[in-house]
Amino acid sequence: MYFRHVYAKLQPSLEQRFESWRNYCDFFNFLLNSPPDINLELPNQWLWDIIDEFIYQFQAFCQYRSKLKNKTQEELTILKNNPQLWNVNSVINYLHSLITKSNIVQTLEKERQGSQQEKTANANENAFANIQIYKMLGYFSLVGLLRVHCLLGDYYLALKSVAPIELSTKGLFTKVTACHITLYYYLGFVYMMSRRYVDAIRTYCGMSTV
């Protein structure tokens, strides 16, 4: 919340940008390395805000790093010596790790098949699949990957990222309005950039009916 305020209301310094990255790494590493009996619950809105802000700060850092004109030699040296901070591969890796940890892709596939017996068996295979914080972070990470790949211009991977999400039904994305809007906005944009105009129109028109 501190770094979100800094990004929203102030102009973050280079050190604050680095600190925000380390802050996210600490939080994600804690979740990824925790045992299945973790006792932690957060509202769905907070969980979405964590993923959404993570990607926003990554995007903001990329824009900051690309503007070399007003930077001092010291800042340029620091950026050059710290290529791992807000690295695109690291960002994508954390999102994929949360998806894998939560087993959300398999869970959504079982729900799509509509077999309660298979859903139970799937949950027993992965203890984290039944933990709400992991399930929702994994789900929101799918939408986050859509956004990241869209920003990178990789529209094939963008569509593939959200392939497990069933848009024709009232899915988990409707639990948080901002997630609902983000999913349809970037999905429609990807369709347009892929020249799938009919799908883009259908996506934007269908948003209000889900």
C-alpha cells in the first residue's frame, strides 16, 4: 500500500522503484515457499490489486528506464548494474509460478467438464488448489499474463494465457469489477490487433451481458 501510494501520488525515486520490486519478491517468495497449512486470507479485491499493481509498476519502470535524456550518469550506472530488477522474464516467471502453485488451470478445466468427482480428485492432488488466496492469485495471474503479453506485443501468448478462462459463463473474474474490465479490455484489444474484428466486437458487446 505504501508503494502504491508513492506511484499514484508522487514521483518514485530510483531507490523506491527498486524497493518496490524487492517488496513484491519477498511477498511472492513467501507464498511460493509456504506449506499447505498456511493461515492467510485476503479479500479478492486486495489480491487483484496486488497483481494489477505489480504489472503497473513493471510497466512504469520500463517507461522510466527507456527515458535516458534526463538521467544522471549515476542513475544510468545503477540501472546498468541491476538488470535483474523489474526484468520482464522475472515478472512473467512470478505470474507463471503463482499459476502453477495454485493449480488453477487444471481446476478450471475440471470445472468446465462439470465432473464433481474429477474436481475432488484434482483438489486432492494439489493441496493449494483449495486455498482461496492461492486460487485467486493464480486466477488473477492468468489475466495478468494477458496484460503483460499484450504490452509486449505477443498476441498469440496473450490469448493462450486466458484460454483456460470460460468467458461465456459468470466466472471468477466477475468477483472483482476491475478484473472484469481488464480481461475484456485487453482481450478485445488483442483480437483487434490480430485482425479478428468480429471476435473483438463480440467481446466488447458481451462484456455487459456476463
